[in-house]
Amino acid sequence: MIIGASVLLFLNPIWVGFEQDRSGASQWTGYTPAQVNQVTGSILSDLVFGPPNFDVRAQGQTESVLDARERGHMADVRTVMGMLGGLAALMAIVLLAVGVASRGRRWFWRAAATGAGALVVGVVVVGVALALFFDQVFELFHEIFFGAGTYSFDPRTEKLVQLFPDQFWSETSIALAAVVLVLGLVTVYVGRRRARGEDDVSPVGAAQ
């Protein structure tokens, strides 16, 4: 749930536009800032809301910005994002159901804190790996979720990697890890406090 919520936080034109400016998307693509914003807005819309055709044309141009292989990769990205969103929604339902059934008892909050604590440790490990071996971790991620040969593009000629250069992804990954880390630590703190503050009520105790 924490990961899903954190990813959703960055799927907005404000953050994407900010990072594109920092990573020089206009210079890479040869588009004006207005064209970059228009094209990116269309890609984000197809990614989040659909339909996932990703057949966008920059203002004043007749050719599609993305070629067939790039559009295919973005369709794959949407599938992976949909799976993540579905899993996060399912976990939200499970967490709500368990929370209601437990009536907020100590074991529920201990479990929440333990899960968040494990996530924090994982984020630290992945964060160190990203800081030291970003290219290798980025490649491994794609190998896990995408078919071989479907995610490699030429930054000299293909617009997808020009719109979203390496700097865009490295800085976004760092920001995403930071948000996940903060939310995880907050969950650990709240869970531990609630676990200490709530007493389990046993059937014997309730009868007495």
C-alpha cells in the first residue's frame, strides 16, 4: 500500500514537468517546453486513464512522437502499473478488514509496524544499490517486468528516452525512495505507539 500510494504521488504533470526541465527534455527532443508539456500530458493521460494507444503528435507536427516499439513498451508499462495498483487496492481492503476485525488491538498495530519496518529496511538496501549501481538496478528492474529487447531505446533518435532521460529516472527514483521511507517510518512510529497504548481484551477479562 505504501509503495502504491508513493508511486501515485509522482504520476502528475507537476512533478514530471519539473524533472523534465531539470533533465533537459526540451534540448534532447528539440521540442519547445510547450510541446514537451503537451506530449507528456497526453502520454500520462493514456498511462493513467487510457486508452493506452500512446499515439501522440506534437503541436505543429504530423508524425507520431513515439514509434510502434515505444508505444508497445508504454502499453507494457501501463499493464505493470495496473497490476501494482490492483495489488495496492487489494491490500487496502485486506488491511481495512483485518483492522475492523481486530478492533485495533495490539497485535494488529504490531503487525503493521513490523511490516512497515521491513519495508524501511528494504528501501535502505535498494536506495544504497541505486546510489552505487543505478544503471545495473534499473536494468534488472526492466528484465524482471518486461520482455527482453522491448525496453532498450536509442537516445539519439527515439523520443521516449529523450522525454524521460536517465537523470529524470535517477532523481525520481531517489525522491520515490524518500517518500516510501518517510511513510514507512511514520507507520512504524504510529503502529508502535498504538501497540503500547492499546491492551488486548481477552474473553476471560471481558467476562470479569
